[in-house]
Amino acid sequence: MSYCRFSTNDYTCDLYVYQSIDGIVIHVAARRYDIPADEYPPPLEPLPPDASSGEVHGYIHREMMRFREVSELIRDKPMTSIGGPYDGQTLTFSDHDEAAWWIEEKLAPLGIYNYPDDLVSALMADQETDDAD
């Protein structure tokens, strides 16, 4: 299961976080596209939970078109070094809580790595699910 990828959030995510047989793996990017956030096309609104199959099909089509726009935007754009102490590192944690703690205590205070706002809460929620099993 993947929590976020470098391509998540229009290629602005600096982490690839996923669950593997070894635990929770975090790859930290060393570089990112040097494009201001306001140059990206606006994100799509999420689908309602009771969306019809037609709405889902339309959403997928709009997302594919948006992905094309973003792909054109980043094509031939330079990547710049992030410049943080964890650039290019891969870390493996034994459980979700440990990974969430590391993100909150080590990455967040630096304020230079981009990742989804709900990443830590998603990791902690899955830890609670694991603990309940």
C-alpha cells in the first residue's frame, strides 16, 4: 500500500511512503521540479462517496486530461536540489507509528520537504487498525 508518491500532488511530493514486507518504507527525494505551485492547473474536486458510474467515468477522464496538462508543464523543466539533510535517503520503520513519529519529529520541523497534509494521520489510523487486529 502506498501513502504518497513522488508523483502525488502534481509531482510536488518529496516522499514516497509505502508498506512493504519489511515495514513502512520512506524514500526522500533529492530533487524536485522548480515550478511555482500557482502554475499548476487547479486540482479536481473529490468525487462524492455515492458517485454514479457515469460520474466516476467523467472524473477519470478529467483526471487523465489534467495529468496531461501537468505532464506538459513539467516536460523539459529543470529539477533543483532540495538541499535538506535527508535528501536521497531511504528509511524503513517497523510500524506505522514509528514512521509517523519520524515524519513529525524529523521532517516537519525542517519545513522543506513537501508531502500530503494527511500523511501522518493516515499512518496513525492504519497503526490503530493493525493494533485492533
